[in-house]
Amino acid sequence: MSKKEASTYVEFLAQVPFFSEVSKSSLTHLCQSAHNVSYQKNETIFKKGDLGESMYIIMEGSVKVHEGNYVFNTMDSGDCFGEYALIDEERRSASVTALERSKVLKIERDSFLEVIASDPDFSLGMLAVLIKRHRDINVIQENLANSKEALELANSKMKGLIEGAMDAIIMFDSNFRIVLTNPSANKLLQNKDVLQRNVLYFFDSESAVLIEQLVKDELSHKTSVNNYLPDIVRVIGSDEKETLNEGTISKYGNHADTFYTLILRNIEERLEAENQISFLTKQTQYLEKEIQELTNTYGIIAEDQSMRNVLNLIEQVATTNATVLINGETGTGKELVARAIHKTSHRSDQPLVRINCGAIPANLIESELFGHKKGAFTGATADRKGRFLLADNGTIFLDEIGEMPIDLQPKLLRVIQEGEFEPVGSSETLKVDVRIIAATHRDLLQHATEGKFREDLYYRLNVFPIVVPPLRLRGNDIFLIAEEMITQFSKKLNKPISALSDAEKQLLMSYSWPGNVRELQNLIERAIIISQNGQVNWQHIIPKETEDKSVPQQIAQEKIYTTSEWAKLEKENILKALKQTRWKISGKDGAAELLQIKPTTLASKIKVLGIVRPV
């Protein structure tokens, strides 16, 4: 150790109470054999049961004195620990661990004893410290002797505090016999004469097992009970009133006389408040999501007449309270139609609550729709408001209504007809004012014929039907939607993409899009992700469809066709050309040009063959 370091340590030790009576020259002697040791955060300095051979003085940082997870004390700069190791060879009575990066001065027993033997001044200084400590103890004893009245006053105040506490305080022994309660506990237990009764009798079976196991684990030294109860416990009073409580459990006394204290707080009102907050939060989330989605530029793009017809239907029904059934293939945008109806309605300032009937397990969907009372089933620890109550005065969108369990359909029918229902586990009838919009990709009438859907429910839902056309029948809407999506994804992914060429538009329109708008969206996002230098190879992105080769095979066999057979083949060929050109008859890239006939001739054939453009 250098002279500079020794001088620093001497100045530091001179401020430490343990060495306060020792001269600096003697401290210099001691520092020559001391060691500077550093410890990282959570590093153990010594463990309980280790042999003591050194004392430690904290120069920087802090440590905790503990046994397992129980902390007896914390120390920081200037504090000493392990002093008894300087005069005996007993094992450590507790563990010490660094709470942060810490630097300590370590003095070993042999070095300490050597300084005592060789430096009388050091011995006198240490003796003076011990005498001072002894005098301090005498002062403390005198103060304790004079504090009886103060202690009695403190006990009186403590009793008043316990008696006046709003939390229930229950003390019991290791045999679970109650030895003390406060008035709040007597009120909770609905009994003023509970002393010596088994505390477990006042809990339901699950809570009683929890408390019993905590005590048994502590008695077998598996864990400490000086902690919060890990779960909410259910208290059953003498008058059978049940309440939900949270609390703490603590142990006092020694092995001969052990006592446990339960402090319980009724959380019924808090749970009700949390439930209300949850309800309002969910309602707010629905509104926020609704605003986000309604302002999304993926609105309904409708230049094609088939989709304009849908918009006309939306305008007609939106201002009414009529129930709407939206039908269409998966991915056609049925939810967009539902949102458009809600936005245009007089309920637009209220939430649009959505639920996918096919995405929720059958045993949970009733609770999701209509809510439940606490205790209605396992895990129902509090009341819950269902989606219909969330949508009160607003709109509920029942997506994939065809997947709703048939045994739940009468309850939905009652809501539609009468506007009322009972939550699961409740006899209370609730009234709601909810506009219902349902959607499905199934033929519900056929579903009803097969016994999988109630026919009366179908007719109640089908008051105002809207059929959303598949993307393949929406003409130029295909590339208009694609261009809008390309703009959005390019901005989101920060990858500018070149505009669609005419050939690329034709490629998009020639594909049948079995997944509709959702498939288009996914393919465009994928295309932009893998794009290079603003270019996309759309031929590699759009799936290849297997062409119908039945007609060429027949022609190859040189079959002689009858007039009716040839007319059928000609009709199929014209339909194929019309489909590929999106029903454009004349002009560049029209069906007449593709068939290499005059537009007037094609128009005549269309009329003769009875070809009608699908709606």
C-alpha cells in the first residue's frame, strides 16, 4: 500500500465510530496490513455459517445483512460489520451481500491482534471505544427504565390504532386458533366471539387450503410467510356473507410460541370500480380503433357498378335501425360495409362493437356476448359486462354469424326481438338498445335447411340483405384498390414503387382472386417487401391458375359438333373473352379485338346466345 493510499485510509478510519478513539499513528500501523477489496452488485461477501476471520469497513457503496430473503439491516459508507471475528472464531450469524458495486477495507484477525500486541496506543484506543460503548449502553438502559410510562402510552396508541383500523386484523397460533381480532375483523367474520375458533372455518375451501399451506411451508422452513397473500381469498362470515379480500400474512414469536397475523382488506368495491374502469376503457378502445379504421384510406373504392349498388344500399339502410345481413365471400370487405353503415347512422357517436363468432370457443361466446355474474363458472371472480352492454345505444357487428352455436341462437333472437337478455349466472333481465349488423360467407338459408342454423333467426337477421361482390367481378376496382394499397405500403415500408403499367393492370385483372381484397392486400405487401430498386415482378407475385383445357382437348380429337354443341362452345369462348377483358366489347384490348370479329357482330352474338353480364 502506498503512503498516499495509507494516508487516505487513515483519514477515512478516523471518522469511523469503531476507531474514533484510536490515534492516527496507530491507524497508520493498522492500515499497513489492511486490504482494499471490491464487490460487484449482488456478490456475496460472506454467508451465514462461514468461519469468521475478518472485519470489514465500507468505504463506498452499500450492503445488506440478511438470512435468505429476510433482510435484517442495510449499511453504507463508514459502517462496519463482522467485528466479532476479530476476537473469536465463531461462525457468521448472517449473510452479507453487496447491494451495489462496493469497496470495503478488510482487516483480518491475525493482523488486528498483531497491531494490538505491538502498539499499546492502539490497544488503549480500542479500550476507550469499548468503554464509550459500555457507557452508551448504560445511558440506553437508564432511558429504558425511564420510558415505562411512554411505553404504556405507546401501547395505548397502538391499541387504538388496531381497534380503529378499517382493515381486518386476525392473529392466530400455530394450531390456527384465533387469539386476537379487531372490530373490523369481527365485522368481516360477522361474529364478535371468535377467539379460540379455527380461523380456517371462515374461508372457502380453496382459500383455507392456501392459508394452511403457507403456514405449513413456513413451519417446515420451505418459505417465509412475511409477505402478501399470493391470491385473493374468499371469507365466509357466520351469516354466510361471502367477500373477496386481499391481504398479508406475517409470523411473530419464537419456536415455542408462534403467532400469525392476517391483515385482510375487502376489495369488493375496488373490483366493482375496476370492472367499471375496464368497461369504460374497452369502450374507449373500441372508439379509438373505430376512428383509426374509419380514417384509414382503405375505404370502399367503388367505381364498378356492382360496388356502387352496395353503396346505394348502405345509404338507404344506414339512417334506419333495421337489422342488416351482409353476405359475401371471405375477404370481400364485409366489415368495411358494416363500419360504413354505422358511420352514416345516427349512432355514429356511439361505439361499434365487433365480435367474430367463429373465433371464440363455444363455451365462452355466451359470456363474451352477454356478460356474466361473479361465481357463474370457474374463474368468474367478478362481474363482467358483455359486448351487447358495451354496444348499448350503438351498433354490434356479429361477424361469421353462421358459426354461432345453435343452442345460443334463441338468446340472440330474443335480443333482436325484445332488446333484453340475462347475463350468465344472473336472473336479472337487462335492456339494451343495439343496432345489429351480421355478416357471413355461408348460405344461411341452406345452413338452416341442414339444421345448423335457426330459420326464424335467419329471417330476423335478413331484414335488409346486402351482398358484397367478389373482387373478380368488380372490374377496374381491382387495380384502383391495388394502387391505393401500393401507395400506403410503400409509405409504411419506405420503399417507393413504380406505378402499375397497363400490362400489369391486365395481369391483376386476369387473376380470379379467390381470397378477394384480403388476398390482394397480402400479395401487395409481399411484393413491396421483396421489391428491388422500385420494381416488382408481378408475374412472380400473382399465383398461376390452371387453365381449363377441356375445350382444346375436344378440338384436338377432331370431334364433329352438333349445332347446339357448337353454340355452347361459342358461348363459353365469348364468355371467356369477356371475362378476360372485363366485359369491354369494342376498342383496343376489347373482346371483339381478342376474338378478331367486329364489335357489332360480337354484340349480336351476345344477344342471340343470351349472354348476360353478372351483377
